Amino acid sequence: MRHEALTFLMCPDCDGELSLDGGAVPEADGHVMSGKLNCQRCASHFTIRNGVLVLLPATMASVKLETAARFAEEWTRWSDLRDYYEQEFFDWVAPLRAEDFAGQTVFEGGCGKGRHTAIVAAKGAKAIVALDLGESAFVAFAHTRSFANAHVVIGDLLKPPVRAVFDLAFSVGVLHHLPNPAEGFASLASRVRDGGRVAFWV
């Protein structure tokens, strides 16, 4: 994780402000690869593992984690990125185009292996925070580590540990897997500031 990610994040348990433990030291590319985040309000602690923030709520149901693990296994097995992903992505989020992401703060609900995260980062987003519940987030981090504007987080889309500060939010192929897709859409939309946009594809 890069320190800049803290601008967008909050505690999943109480919405409090998070701070990086003083013992965490960034590597040459600016990423803190291991360490701890502390909530200033409720004193919860969260880990940084292999460069990825793990911001799961204390009340996380085990069945959700089991479902996430199944998807994560798929994304870690087929982890490569393909050239056709870009055209596919913009077909799915139409009428949004590449230029609509430039200079925007973007929230991605369900990033999988980071194929869309990398596209949005490369198109000049001011920042993209990509959330996933499973360990495929580690694959997404590997694909986007070179982008200073990309931040990957493990968290729950139904209780996203991000502030309502985004210009644009999107989710591709995720909401229909949730127990209540409408709740997932509402949660995604709740992180977009007034006048922002939301795109999804199922």
C-alpha cells in the first residue's frame, strides 16, 4: 500500500480514521509491504499483507469468505492479463469511455485479479481504489503495483471501508453474486459524492 491510500479509507467497524503504525517502512517504490493500520476511534487494528490492506469488518460472516476464496482460486489460476480486456471493459461500462476516467477518483467494487483496475489506472484516473473480498487482491496488487494512482484493498463491498469521496464507481460481474444485489449497488453508489456516476455490469 502507498500512504496516499489513507486519504480514501476508513475503519470498516466504526468509520473512524486510520493511521499507519510507525514501524511500517515503505520500499523504494513507495509501497509498505507489511505492517499495521490503527483506527483512531475504536482502536481496531488491521494488517498490511504483501502490500495489500486487509480491512475486513469484525462481524464478517465465514460464508462470505468461503465464497470469496472460490473466486480467488479462479483468478490466481488464470492470473494473466489479455489485450482484449480493454475493449471488453469499455463495452461493459458504456456509455462511459476512457476519457471519462481521466482525472477522476474511482472506486471499483470487486476487482478480482485487477484487470479493470490496471486499465483505469492507465487511462489517467487521479486515483482508483479497488476492493475485493478474496485473496485475488494480491494478484491485483501485482498487476497494478507500478501505478502510483492504484490502491488495492481487501474488504466487504456491503460494508466498504472507503469514504464517500469518489467521482465515479463501477462494478463488473460482481453484484449478481451477492445475496442482495440491490444492497450491493446501493453500497457502491453510497461511496460516490453528489454529482458522481455509477456503472455496473452483471
